Amino acid sequence: MRKKIIWTMILLLIGVNILLVWFDKEGKVERKAHVSEWEAAYEEDLFVRIEAPGVISNSGESYVYFDDNIGSFQGFLMEEGSEVAVGDPLFSYRVNDYVEAEAQLVNELSKINGEITAIEDAITEMVAYNIPRPSVPVVNMDEEEDSELPPPREPIEADLLKKQYLVEKEKELASYKEQKNSVETQLEELQSNGDTITVESPFEGKVTSISTTLDDPIMVIENTQLYVQGELTEVDRKKVEEGMSVSIKIVDSDQQFQGTIQEVDESPKEEVTIESESLYPFGVMFDEADELNSLLPGYHTELTITLDEALNATAINQEMLDQQHVWLLTEEGKLEKRPIETGIEMEGTVEVINGITSGDFLSTEKKPSVYTDSTFITPLKFSQTPWLELGDYESWKKYLLIGIISR
């Protein structure tokens, strides 16, 4: 009978305490959270990638034209099959009207200089532009279930668009500078000789065709620069943009190179129907132009396209996420449910854009919301206590005797 009363009292005491904690809306009862496992946020390089097949080819053909209204053709200065570099003479002609030809070249040079200035100004303005970074929103813990964080990838997408814009403008700038050099050379030659102009090649490659009848194009130059051609599915086409970096692996070889998406077609390769699959061609330029001697057109490749990346990013294991929150162990000994902004997810690892930093300690266990801002306790790990490692201390016997004598 006595045991029964004791057990009843114990159960009653436990029940009353549970009810007190449960109905404690004002936080008068101090709660303690037991944290048995925890980990630190760490730095990691994270990527979003897709793969596609590819094949190496020459980067296309360029065409040379002649307008017989401006003068009479004199002759070709290159033979079919010749290798040409930028600036090599292609053909010459005699102008019909010196004054008109000079004015035309001066006017063309002025237009090119204007385009170069405009592009340089656009590049300078874009480089100086700082993309706004969103701050971590303050979340009221009483309303946290209804709170939403802003879209996390907007700054990353803006960075990518900025990079693509600069790549395109740099390409335009290089093209206009080559045109400027060519026009300046023609103008200097005209002013020196009086009536003859030599047209130089704005391209590097191999002359594959010459029209002896002067039908346009009078010359075709095959670009010898190697280029990788690939195809994207309809799903992947929506993700890929010019300027993205590409890892290029040669099939059946250990050779690996880096490249950049140069162009992505807006139309599918072939006419498609409802039943057929849409495939979109794209091209990749090699970054290592001087290390491609071992490669030939026709070699097949495996392409890995980086859609997004976060280098040296703060990262956590995906299991530690609690609805866009983590349980942070603060230096004050409190367990805080901290809102975070996440980014790339890769193989169970999640990028944290805002909210915590690398080195912050987090509980690996998800807790009920009532433990927010409560004091946390951790288990004592005897294997890590200093007094079990006395053998690691030098002269410990000496200090033991000093302690005994001092008593």
C-alpha cells in the first residue's frame, strides 16, 4: 500500500511538472535543451552542373567580299590552301576616285572609333556596378511558420548575367579593334601610293576557296582554331547561357581542358514535330589555346557545364535544416532557432548565403519550437577529460608532490 502511494505521488509530481511546462506561455519555467550531437558549419566549393556530349571541329568559316563599285580588282595575294594570320595581305585593288575613297575610309574609321568608345564605356560602367546583396530577414519566432525568406539565388544569377554581358562586350571590342587596324592600314597605304589599296585578313585560318571570277564571296577562310560543338536537350537549353564555364574531357583519354560557352542556338538543329525531341546546338571555345597540339577535329568529348557555383561558401549538411532554420549553439550557452538563406544543394551539402558563418556550432537534432532561446546542455565525454591524460603532462610527479607538501 505504501509503495502504491509513493508511486502515485511520483507520477503526480511528474504530471504536474509536465503541465506547468506545457502551459508556461510567459516563460517563467526555465527550459533546458539537451544537445547530444553537434557540428560546425564549414567552407566548401559547391556547384550546379549538367553534362552533354560534344565533338571537336574547326570553329567555322569566314568570308571575304569585294565591291567592284569602289575600284578595279588587281589580284589575289594568297593561294588556295595557304595559312593566313590576322593582318596578312589577301588582295589589292585600284580605287576609281582617290578623294572619294579617302573620305570613305576616314568616315568608316570615325564610326569604328565611336563604337569602340561606346563599348569601352559600357564595360567600365558594368565593371563598376555593384550588385545589391540582400540582408537576412528578421523573423518573429511567434510567426515563424508563416514567414518566408526571399528567393536565395538572385545575386548569383545577377553575377552570371554580368559576366555574360562582359564576355559579349569584350568579344565585340576585339572585333572592332581588328576592323580599326585594317581600315587604318588601308588608309595609310592609299595616302602613300595614291590609288592602290591592299586588303588585309581580319581572320586567322586556312584559305579553302578563291573565286577567280570575283563572285562574292571572293575568298573563304576556314578558321583553324579548334572548337567544341555539342547539343542540348530542351530542358537543358533553358538553363545554359553564353559565358558559362565548361570542363572538356577527351573520350578514351586522360586529357582534360577548360572552355567557355561561346554561343547557344535559339533554334533546334532540325525541324521538329510533336513526337520528336528538340536538340539545340551550342559551341565551346577552349581556354588553353596554346596547349591543343595533340587534338584534332573529330575527337569526341564529354562536356560538364557549370550552371552555378559558390566558392569557399559556408556549408552545412542537409539533415541539419529545419524549414529554412538551423539550431545554433550560441557563445552565451543558448539554443537559438536561426533563420538562414540557402543556395546551392550538392550531394547532401547545402550552401548558406546568410544567417550563419563558417565555424558556427549547430545542433544536428531538430528541436520543438518551445526550446527557442533556452539554455542547452551537452553530455560529458569522459574520454576527452584532461585528468585522464596525466601521462601526457611533463613532470606530473613533481607537481603532485608540491601539491601534497603545500597542504
